[in-house]
Amino acid sequence: MKEWMKYIIEDSNNEQKLTLKQQKILIAAVELISEKGYEKVSTAEIAKRAGVAEGTIFRQYKTKKDLLNAIVRPSYMRFIGDIIAKSFVEEVIAKDYINFDTFLNCIIEDRIEFAKQETPLIKVLIQEITAQEDVREDIKSLFLENVYPSFEKTINLFKEKGEIIDIPSITIFRIIITNLFGYLVPRFVLYPELSWDDEYEKKIVIQCIKKALT
């Protein structure tokens, strides 16, 4: 079971103890929404994958939207805030790096590994960010408040050393994010069935970023 799905179960159990059937419903809902998109998934499909009767879902949640809003969305927002953002900052962004190359390599390797482990979460997030303004604003605030300050501090050190050009840090942030997600989204969301060479692609992403910033 993926870390995010484990977190959903644990987080939900903090509110009320879930039965095994309820846990299966939640996991099935996350998997199907990530695979097909929220609008294309029916409660009947969720019930079938979970191995329960459709009526079991409606005893707990009146609609599919209730299921998403009551459990899935709050859980992934807490997961992102408490685990992803904080650990990403502490273990990747805020470390001491000998040079800009090492910094880029570490960020890209970390995000590729995360995408491999948590592809369903990424798919659901993309759908939610696109369709839900409140989720979009929450994600923006999360990164601007929790990730960007540490990023800016690290980037300023590379500017002072003359390793990258002296332009606004937010522009550097945009360049790195654009190039990184320009690879991650096709790789893990749009065309995962293609044959990808992550090491080669990582080198190309780094080259593109360095060409823009050095």
C-alpha cells in the first residue's frame, strides 16, 4: 500500500475507527479517481473494486462527492502539509550543498522517486488543482509559506557564490519547477506506458535549468 493510502486510513481512524470494508472503499476510491478522473468514476465501480455492495458506500457517504470531501481531500491536504512539504524542506531544500549541480540533482532525484511511489496522489492533485479553486489556493499557500522561504535562502547562497545569475528567486523557482514538472507529468501521468530512461531525462532537465540560470 502506498504511503498516502496508509496515511488516509490512519488519518481517518483518528476521527473514527474504520471497518475493513470502509478502508477498502477509501483505497478503491483513491485508485479509481487517480486512474480515470473523479467525474468518470461511479460508486458502483468503487464498490466493485472494494469488493462490497454499493449500498455499503451509501450507508457511510450519501454521494461520491461526500466520500471525497469527507475523507480523501482532507487527508491528502494534511499529508502534503505535514509530511511532504516539511520533509521535502528539511531533507532536501535546506541541506548544505557544495554547488548548484548537487542541489539540482538532489531535488530532481527526490521528486522522481516521490512520483514513482505516489503516482495516484499526483494524479488526484492535478485533477483537483485544475477543477477546484479552493484546493488550488491551498496548494499555492502551502508551497509559498512552507517551501519557498527555504528555497530562496538556499538559492541566494548560490547567487552570492556566482554559480547562478542574479535574477529574482521567484523566477528561478518558476524555471526549476517548470522544467521538473515538464518531465514528471508526461512521465507519470500522461504517458507512463512509454519506455522512459529516468537517468537520461534527469540529465536533460538539469542541462535545461543550468542553461537558463548559469
